[in-house]
Amino acid sequence: MPLFVAGLNHKNAPVALREQLAVEEDKLRELLLDLQAGDVLREVVVLSTCNRVEVYGLAEAPGEARAAAFRHLCRHRGVELAAVEPLLYTHLDAEAVRHAFRVAASLDSMMLGEPQILGQVKEAFALAQACQTIGPHLHPLFSHAFNVAKRVRTETEIARHAVSVSFAAVELAKKIFAGLAGRAVLLLGAGKMSELAARHLVEQGAFPIYVANRTWARAQDLARALAGTAVPWDELATALAAVDIVVTSTGAPEPVVTRDMVTRVMHGRRGRSLFFIDIAVPRDVEPGVDALDDVYRYDIDDLKQVVDANLRERAREAQRAEALVEREVGKFLARQGDVEIIPTIVSLRGRLEEIRVGEVKRTLARLPEASPETRAAIEALSSAIVNKILHAPITKLRASSRAGGGRSWGDLVHELFGLGRRA
Amino acid sequence: MYPSLISLAVVAYICAMGLALAYLVQRQDLVHRLAVLATLAGWAAHTVSLIVHAVERAAPPLGSLPDAIWVGVWVIVLLQLLLEHRTGVRVLGAFVLPIVVLLSLKATTTGRPGMLAPALASAWIWIHIALAVIGIAAFVFNFVGGIMYLLQERQLKTKRPGAFYYRLPALATLDRLTFRTLALGFPFLTVGLMLGALWARTAWGSAFTFDPLAFFSLVAWVIYAGTLAGRAAGGWHGRRAAYFAIAGFAALVLTLGAGLFLPGRHGS
């Protein structure tokens, strides 16, 4: 019985349709039970997130099962099946396994490597388990998929580099200072973005935090919120001398930190690096400071450029992840293939052995004078013939089963040797 | 047995270099582990080769300049294994092992005339060579740290993160590496050179007769002394320190080149 997955995702279905189809847990439970009660699906898991709606299952006729599942779903959600049908994709067997692994490993996500999808797949699995719609086929599939996802996260860097501007700034700071523990931060201006960046820095151990703002009260408020210290605006230069990282986001029309100011400040720092994260537009820090040694200045465009580079790096890592997934699909199919084809091999062997034993018995009955040696030789001869004959078909069965085509070969063998109906 | 041990070590170092470079490109944990294993295997064979050599000759395996370089490589690989483990800078091998391979090939393919002239052999001369070798090994890391610093600094200054941005450690880490290796190598080089000069006076009557190797090593010493003074007094660091690390190492390369190719007391 083929394993299949059918559904739609962010790549082919518009968000309007996806949000219409997204199902909350109660309804999902109902849907699972309904599908299980019908006779087209054997095991079933429904994954419903804002980016995808997918039905994983085991069905004799995947086409029918898919239609049944989405008919149910559309009825639940009040959507025309006709609107959904042309967008649906279906994957069978090996393709379905690969799809499940890629989804769990966040290789099929809108944002490569995003961490939420694995949790969502786990929830879908847990819910199906609670509804008892999981059996001996989907259980190994999903537990293997969780393993693959974990390996992809730890063995590739697909989820390592920041994809938001504020996290990219934190990573840059780490590339300059190594650890951020005990690095002093100055906030100039009190925008939401700079507060967010400051919070990320604090999470990494940055301390102490100073806040300067033209409005003293505002500086005090933000300082309190960040457990920092408010600094009077006209003591800016002193504060610059004391800190390692400066986050700026004032609404000033002219730069508030000039090259001259930074040149003077750097003199007294004995080579301690100074990192400007300039989120303001227009910019707060004169671009001329780039020419100064040990001064690093990233404005909003620079940070976006870093994020773009990080995304490209994720895409490169995704290729490595795909190779890993491919290997795991092979392993999974090999294991499944063995599980599936072993009963056929056992009954085939049993059948031939039965014939052999019967024929040997008849022959020996006609040769009462045969010496023990002759009897042993006849036994050995017949066994050898059976084994020789079985060798090629068994090898072929195992191989095709590992390649995902074991079912039809198995059926053929059952037919040919009259082994009875397959389980 | 002895030459085959040397070949084994050199081949292992070449494999380790290939793997370390592959790790720089691919960043697969397995590749890194294999690179470390190959390095360890090479170093083990190398260690045995040195012991066998010393036992055969009943003298330290430092009798000629190629021999001394071979011992230097041994120290470099040891430091490489220790530093990579301690600093967690896993790409270090990709930078150090090419130098290891070059030096190994030079040391093992240059004819080894063997022993020092009996007139020269004394405990002091062995210590002179040993200290200089350890100092030079430390400066290999000073140099590599400087190179890595400049690469990473370029990435951060140009604001276009490329392969090195992701692979190399933080500037602060690299600056610490160059400083610590300078502080480690300098005393060894200093005492090694002083012993050499003292020995020269006893053996030849003058400490400062011109010898190409001695000349360039003095140049290197002056560069390193200047960097160290600059670091201590002027707060030199980062890019400037990296430039000096490269200059000092260039002088050391000339030192070895002079010893290998020019006639002089250190040559054979």
C-alpha cells in the first residue's frame, strides 16, 4: 500500500487560500477521525500551518484518498474543492519520504532553515498519535524525519546565520569582539529598532548599557527598561570613549557622530575597537569614520547586505542538507524495503523447501538400499539446486524493494509461485 | 626503517593539509576530524623518526639545517594540535599545514650531511639550535594569525561578508593569537640568538663576523622586538601588529633561505 502525501504550500497556493484552509486543532482532530473512519485511508497525519496544508497517509488508491481528504477539508472550511484541486501536489513512496524529510528539515520552508516548522510537524504527529491514526508505516516515517531535521540543524549551518537586521548586527559584533560579555553599549536615540538590537546585545552578555537622548526623560525611560544608565546628551564624547558598541537611531537630520569626534575618541582608546550600528535614516554616523583604524560602521543598507549574504550562505548550506536528506531517504527505504519484502521472501523459500522435502522423500522411498552417504548427497544436491534458483530472485526482490518498487515485484512472485494473497 | 618513517610522516601531513583545506571550503565535521587524525598520525611517525635518528647518531637530531627544520616542523605540528584544541579555531590547520608541508618537503629532500663538526659539538650549540627552532615555530603561528586577522578585517571593513567572514574567528581572538605567539616565540629567539653569538665568539673569536643566516635572523629579531615594544608601550595591535608579524616572518624565511642556499657558518 503506497505511502503518499498530498497538499499545497507557499510555493503554489496564494496566502488567501492558505489561510482559508488552515485548520485549528479541534477541527483537525475531527478531520483525522473522519478520514480514519472512511475506508480510503489507512494511516493519516494532517499538517496545517500558515504556509502549508498537507495530508500524509497510507492508501490503496492515493488519488481517491487525496480527493476524500481535501473534500472533507474544504467542506470544513467552506472552500470550493474546485479552487483547491488544481493546486494540489501528490508524492508517492520514495517521493513522499523525501518530501516529509525536507519539510521537517525546513528545506521546503519559505525562509530556509526557519526553526518553527519542525515543532509544527511534531505537533501534527502528536495529534495524530492522540487520535490513533498513526500506524506501523507513518510512525517510522515521522520519527526518522525528526532525526533528519535534527542532523540538518547540527551538521549544516542552514540555521546559523542571522536573517534579521538586528541579529545580523549582533553577529557582526561577535566577529569583532569575540564574546560580548562585559562589552559596553551606548544607545543614541530611542527608536524601537535600536532598543531591539540593544536587547539582543544584552542577551549576549553586553554590559553596561548607556542611553543618551536629546529628551532627558526619554533617555531615562529607556535606560530603566534596559537596566542601563541615562547619559546627558552633551556628554556624548565621554560616553563614546567608554563603550565598545554604539547603536544609533536618532531622528537628527545631520550626523550626530562626526569623523573628527571619533578620531579624537580613538586616540584615547589604545586600540580598542569601536563598532557603530547605525539604524537611523538619515544616518547618524559620518561614513568618513570608515577610514579610521579599528572603527567599524554598519548602516542600515550595510546590515541588509549582510543579511543577504547570510541568506546566500543558508542557500549554500541547504545544498549540503539536501545531500544529507537524500542519503537518509535511501536508508529509510532500505529499512522499509526489507520490512516489506521479507514476508514474500520467507514464503517463497518456504514454498520451494516444501517441494524439495516432498520430492526427496519420494525419491528416497524408492531407493531403500541407498547408503547414508547417498541419502546425504541427494539432500545436499536438492538444497543446492533450491538455493541456486532462489539466489537471483531474492537479490532482485531486495534490490527493487530498496529502490521503492518492491510492491509490484512482490505481487508478481506471489502470483507466479501461488503463494496466496499478500498481507 | 628511518627513511620510510619520514616518508610516512610527510605523506600524512600532505593528507592532513588536503583535508584541512577541504574543511575550509566544506566545513564538514567529519573532514575536520579526519584532518586532525592525519595530523596526529603524521606527528606520531615524525616523533618516532626523530627518536630513531637521535639514537642512531647518539646526538640530538639537530646536526644540520635540514635536520633542524625537520625538528621545527615537529614543534609546529605539536603547537598546531594544541592551539587548535585550546582556541577552538578549527580553520587554523588550513593555514598552518601548507607551511608544514613546504618545510617538510624542503627538510627531507635536501641532502642531510649529518653531524656537526666535532669541534663545534657542545651542549651550548644544541641549546642554541633548539631554542631558535622553538622560537621560529611560534612565529609561524604569529604569521598565520596576522594573515587571518588581515583577511577578517578586510571582510568587516568592506562590509561584504564572503567565505572568510563566516569561517574565520573574531578579530579579538586573532589579535590575541598573534600577541600570545609573539610573546611565546620572542624569549626563545632572543636567548637562542644570544647563545649563538656567544658561541661564535668562543669558536671564531668574534661574535659579529658576517654570516647570512645570522644577519637575517637579527633583522627578524629587531622586527619582533619592535612589535613587542610597540604592543607594550604604544598599544599597537590589530592591523599594524599583523603587518609586523608578516614582516618578521618574511625575515625568518630569508634566514632559512640564506642558511640553505648561501655559504656561511650555518650552511654545510
